[in-house]
Amino acid sequence: MEIILVYAAGILAGVLLLYFLGIIVAPYNPGEIKNDHFECGLPPSSEVPMKANFNYFIFAIAFIVFDMAGLFFSLFVFADNPTALHWAMMFGLLLFAAITISMKEYRNAKGT
């Protein structure tokens, strides 16, 4: 029980130390724009809004999906079950095919 309290006190002391160190080291540089309150961001620099490229969103979603798939793939590889390696190989081939198809679609949507 005492070890948990020592660890908790150490973590609390570390957090407080970093907080006060950040207050001491951070520059105090107020300005007109920093002190001004706004609800929807800075005023626009032009009347025509810029359009966001949809390919960035596709790439971000694909990254999250394949990142999670890589996590599950590592769970298959490190399992003690002898058939888990076969499932991992099948999952790896499926993941490779999905990445290849998505990159092909991304290039076709991009126009190159």
C-alpha cells in the first residue's frame, strides 16, 4: 500500500513540477489579437472561402484503418496458437491487397 502512495505522490510531484516549470519558462507576450475574443476564428482574408481537398480526409481515414489493422495483425503474430500464424498470413495478404487497392483509388481520384 505504501508503494502505491509513493508512486502517486511522485507522479503528482512530477506533474506539478512540470506545470510550474512551464509557467516560469513560457514567455508572456500578450498582443491585440491574442487578447481579442472571437467565436469563429480569425476574420477571413478573402471573400471566397477556400475548398478543402477531400483526398486528405480519405488518406487520414485510411491511415487510421490500416493502423488498427496493423495492431490486430501483431496480435495474430504473437499468439501462442499454432493456427494463428496461418490467420496472420491470410490477414497480411488481405491487408496488402486493401492497401494496394486504396492507393490505386487515391491516385485515380487525384488524377495522376
